Amino acid sequence: MSGVHFAVHLRAAAGGLLLCPFISLVLKDGQEVGLVGDALGPVPLTDDFLVDFAAVDQGRNLQLDIIFRQSGKSTEKPDWTLRTCLRDFTSFNNREPKQIYFASSAP
């Protein structure tokens, strides 16, 4: 299936798991092109965690916000929280005219 894919991979690491969110583009022939990614952690294998996320695909601008936090009782503050914001600003197959603006101010 071609299109934009938002995903999180879990990778084994010394001391736990690495949480690896990424955004990729999958072409019609099935080839995957990685656009942007991150690696967070390691998170101890003994910890349960929650994932909050928001994915935005505006056609050419892509964003994935993810928060990983240790789960616990609702009255307890988590021991750890990991956050990332992945962005890819592209013009892939875009027909819109491009404009760049520069601004400055003098004291």
C-alpha cells in the first residue's frame, strides 16, 4: 500500500528498549523511503508505558508528535517521560508555486 506511513519500532538495547518513531513514504512499487526518525530511551523492560501521539499529513508537510510516559496509578507522577516531534517539509509532486520570505529588524 503506497502513501505516507507513521510508525514506531521497538529495538532491543542494553538496559531496555529503544523507542524509534519514524515517518516514511511508501512508493507504488513497495519501496520504502525513510523521511525522518528518532530513537528514544532505553526504556527498562520492566516498565509499562503509555503512548500519546498526533499525526498530521497536510499533503506536503508531515508531522508526528509522540509522548512516551511511564504508566502508573493516576495519582502518581511518572518517573520518566520521553517526547519527540518529527517534521518533514517536502514539495514531493507539489504543483503550488514556491515563495520564500526573509525578514529582519534593526535595533
